[in-house]
Amino acid sequence: MNYEVKDTARYHHGNLRDALIKAARVLLEADGHSGLSLRKCAEAVGVSQTAPQNHFGNKAGLLTAMAAEGYAEIADLMTKKIPDRATLAQRRERALQGYVEFAAGNPALYELMFSRNRILADDPDLLRNVGACFEVLVEVSKGLEGFFPDDPKIDAKSQMYLWSFVHGYAQLLTANRFKKEDMQGVDVLDIFPGSSNELCCLTDDR
Amino acid sequence: MNYEVKDTARYHHGNLRDALIKAARVLLEADGHSGLSLRKCAEAVGVSQTAPQNHFGNKAGLLTAMAAEGYAEIADLMTKKIPDRATLAQRRERALQGYVEFAAGNPALYELMFSRNRILADDPDLLRNVGACFEVLVEVSKGLEGFFPDDPKIDAKSQMYLWSFVHGYAQLLTANRFKKEDMQGVDVLDIFPGSSNELCCLTDDR
DNA sequence: CAAATAATATTGACGTTGTAAAGTTTCCTA
DNA sequence: TAGGAAACTTTACAACGTCAATATTATTTG
């Protein structure tokens, strides 16, 4: 028996929105973006073909809800991984591990979260959850000041640097753009220079 | 007169494959991935709806050809930007500028190039052009040894580090994930620590 | 040069999809 | 308990990817 299907044959599902998102995520990771359709989601949870429209409006609405959920989860995962009592570098390392772990565990959703036109960029839920994710990255970007000595935009640059790096690594990893012979035993922490607490200033020869 | 359309009404187009790719790129950047269809491409160049199948097999084939072209162009753009006589840091900076310039100029194609399931990962042309792009990054990753002192995998790590960073920056930029108030005047070079030739060793407190 | 064959393009059709409109059932509140 | 809102279904339609069959042109070969 499929326990994704509503347990009793009621006219109202009761929790259709969440059930559809859950089904959509399974379809997306299993069959890729072309394997995800509103009709398949509806069928998976046992409702009519057009029922999803009541909760998401259109397909972009569903994809946006999925992406918003992803941002919430990646923020949660990072937060839970951060030890209470640890150095800045240790806290940052655990957060980065959580970030990459989410991307590796939900590669298709992760790609969706950073797509340009498939999700509704102005959705309030999405914006709020993106912000929550960014807040965690802000928190663990402390201690990178050595990269930008005496820079008035030191915080913004540290945050942009950290997110750029970890996002790039996560997506190149999940998109299989790293050559396997180079990847032997190398993970995100091995190539992140900010693992150190004591960063020396860089002499800029530009 | 639309000079994308074949000039004379011949049965054989003559250069349909390239014309379709060109039309597809225009549609992709203008209307996003949902605005790109084989039928619209065919109509744009004045052939029947199913003519693209002869050159690409299916839609994934067209998307793959587009992505392959993108990798060739980004490698070309980087190469052309690199000065002949310059320091390693200068050469790297110009290459990174070219990389980000391509992504900013072709955001939808850039996203497609790093997608997981929309393009055919085993396509020989794609693999070759990805390799060519990577080779340029390998070339300009020299001089980053200070990040990984006495590491036997120093080359691989430098390359993974550089690509992770610049790809992450490029996509976060094109996906509008950076807050505008933080972006004021900050570009990829401002937040890349590797701009210096003289990198000091990092003390690792792990 | 002519015939055969490959390459290229068209027509027609089919199943799937997103979505809109209208109707039905259930829930909730006043 | 009546009435309206919310949730769901049914029906329908245009656009899409793709397949099969056919037609036209280009190229090779005898």
C-alpha cells in the first residue's frame, strides 16, 4: 500500500499542499526535471489532475514552494551541525559540511534553488528562507577578515566569498564537473583556505 | 527582412544545425527555459516543426549542443583576455573577468551548462569543450600554491578551488542571490584572495 | 552520365503536459 | 442553520516532444 496516498477516500485531502511537495521532490530527484509534472504529482497523492492549482496556482508556484523548502532545510542542516562551543573555523567547517551534504543529498532540488526562471523570485516565502540560509552563512563567515584587511566592506566581501566558494563547489560536485581522478579524497574543507583561524594578510601586487 | 531565415526557399537549408542553435540561444535568453521549444526554433528559421530532429535527435540533443558551444565560447573568451606578458595574478584576473563576463552575458545558457539532467553528460563534443574550458582554468590556477603548502595534490586542489569560487560567484550573481546593497562596486576580483602573487602560508588549527 | 544511396526535410499523428473555465462537494463561520 | 469560502473534480484546449511514413535533394558509385 502506498502510504503517500490519503488514508481515507475523503473529498478533501487535508494536507494536500505538503503531500504534493513531498511527491514532487521524489519525482524530481528520481526522474529529473523532465520527469516532474503537476499531473504526476496529483496522481501520486490520489487527487485529480488539476487539484495542485488550488495550492500553487501553476507549476512555477510548486517549484517555488519546493525551492523555499530547500532553503529552509539547508539552513536547518547547517545550524544543527554547528557546535555550540568551538572556534570560528570549526563552526564554519561544520556548516560547510552541512551545506554540501544537502546539495549532495538533493542535487536536483539544489539546482532548482539556484535557477533563474523556473521559480518565482519575488515569492515571500522563498525570500524569507533564502534570507535565513544567508544568515547562517553570515554567521560562519566571521573570522575571514584576513582576506580583506582594512576593507570597509569586509563583512559583505567575506560573505560573498564564502557563499561563492561553497556554492560553486557544491554544484560542480553534483553536476559532475570535477574529474574523478582529481577528486580522490578531496572534499570542500580540503580546498577551502579559510579553515585557518590565523589568516595572514595578502600582499597585493596588482 | 529576417536574415536568420534561409535566404532562398530551398528544400535543404544548408546550415540548419547552426541556425537552430543560434535561434535557440536567443529564445533561451529572452524567454527562459520554458520559452524554448523545438517547434519555436524551427519556426524561427523557417523549417518544419520536426526538422530539428534530423540534427539533434531530440530536445536534449539541442540543449547539449548549446551547452557545448557555451563551453567553447567561455574558454575562448578567457583565453583572449589573458595578456601574453603578465604576472600569474594578472593572467588569472583577466581570465576570471572573462569567465564572469560570459556568465553575465549568457545567464540562461550558463545555467544550462551546469545543469544535471537536461543535457547529455556523455556527449563527446560537450566533454571535449568542458575539457578545453577546464584547461584554461588549470593554466591560470598556477600561483595558488600558497593555499596548499607542501600538498601532493596541490594542482588538483588549486584548480578545484579556483573553479568552485568563480563558478559560485558567477551563478550567484546571475541568479540574483547577492543582495544589491552588498554588491555596490564589488566584483569577482574584489573577493578573490588569490589575486596576490605572494601568498603566505596558512596556519591550520584543525 | 546515370542509377543507387544517403542526407535532409515535410506531413500527419499520438500521448503528455500546463492551464483555464465551470461545476461539485465539503468546511467554516456568522 | 443558512450562506459563503475553500477545496476538489470534470471537461476542454492549445502547445509540446516525438514517432512513423513520405518526399525532396545531395552525394557517391558503377
